[in-house]
Amino acid sequence: MGAIQLRNVTFAYPNGFVANENLNLVINSGERVAIIGQNGAGKTTAVKLMNALYKPTHGDVFVNGVNTKEKTTAQIAAYVGYIFQNPDDQIFNKDVITEIEYMPRYYKLPEKEIKRRVERAVSLTGIGSYLKQNPFDIPYSIRKFVSIAAVLVTETEYIILDEPTAGQDLRGIQILSNMINVLESEGKSVITITHDMDFVAENFNRVVVMANKRIIADGGIRDIFWNEEIISKSKIKKPQIGELAKDLAFNGSILFRHELMEELKGKI
């Protein structure tokens, strides 16, 4: 089984600003992992270390046993796909279909394989009606799915989603959830950084919490969201149902609507 491993990783920008300090983390292939924390906690820097957009100042990052210091970003991108928070930082082609086909054609894959990969990515992201349009002429929320599809066609073992629910409506969030389920069924790892705690609770079973450039907790959703010390240190909020359960002074680890309803029935 492969894994992404961060071993005693510290990263400082050229101006000397330290964004990550002594990170130790293992994400195995096939896992769903959410990395959460307030702005400035070091989340984005941490995931950019995973796909070699950044190289550690100290320590080492390994992808399936390969030290990223020994490879180019393009070489690591064959294993770790990264979808930027802002699709405009990623998209550069004149129409959607060309954008999605770009990497398979760059790798000179056979036409039949390109067709298969594109159809899969389009199906997973629900953007079939936009293929002939200029990406910058379509809504921002759909443009985000174009950038996701453009990475899905590379069929990397690890996929990093940076704030995927930003700008999405309920339909978009459901597409994301379905996509994550499919990717997990294929044995792929999905890693997200997000401020959407409801999305985390509903789609991820492992949560890594960052604060002040460090990892301060790593565990299951209930272990994290019902630990008041972690909530306080990281300045995050519980998912909405968990927050409501806390306001109602319910004990336990309620995070979902059906759990809250059962608790309320027991009080009647």
C-alpha cells in the first residue's frame, strides 16, 4: 500500500516566513482525509508540499516511498493531483473539452484511452453540457468542476481538493460527495482542505487539525468535533447539527440530523 508521508517537515518561504513547523503525517492510499483549521494555520502550504509544488526547508516528504526532493513537480504530479481553490489559477485552454484533454494528450495516450478518461471525468463532474464552451464564459461553480475534471483524467492515486465547496450550491456539493465515493471505491485517496465543517462531517472519516503552523490533532470526526480543547485551539466550529446539539446541552457526539432527532425523541 502506498502513502504520502511528511517526516519532521518545516517549510519557510524565501522571505523567511515559516508556514509549517515539524509536520509529521501519514496518509495511506484509499483514505479520505480532511485538513482543517483557520486561515494562516498552514493547510495550503502543507498540501502543496505533498505534490511537490513546494519542497521542504527541513525534513522530508515521501510519495509512495519516493522523496519529493529527488523529483520534479511534474514527476510527482503523476501520483498526486492538486485542484486549486481558484479554478482561474489552473485553467488556460480555449474550451472545456480541450482543457480536460490537455494532460492525456501531453502524455500521448492512445485516443481510445483519452476518450475513456474524458468520459469518466465528465460523468463524475456533471459538466457534459459545457464541453464546447470557453471555461471563462461559464459560472464559477461549474468552472471549478472543469478544473477538477482536468485533474481526474490523470487518474492519480492521490487527489487534493482545495476548498471544493466554495461557491457551490446543494447540487454541486452532492456531485462532490458522489465523486468522492467513486474515487474511494477505486482505491484512491481524497484529501481536502476546507472551512466547510458540514462537508467534512458528511464525507470524511479522518480529520487533521492545524493551528499555528502545526498539526494539533488527527482523528475521527467525533473525536475532533466533540473535543472542546481542539475546537478552542484551532478556532474552528462544529458542524451545524453538532453546534445545535451543544446549544441544547445534549451530551455525547451528535453530528447528524438523524442522531439529533433520535435524541429529541428520547426527551419527549
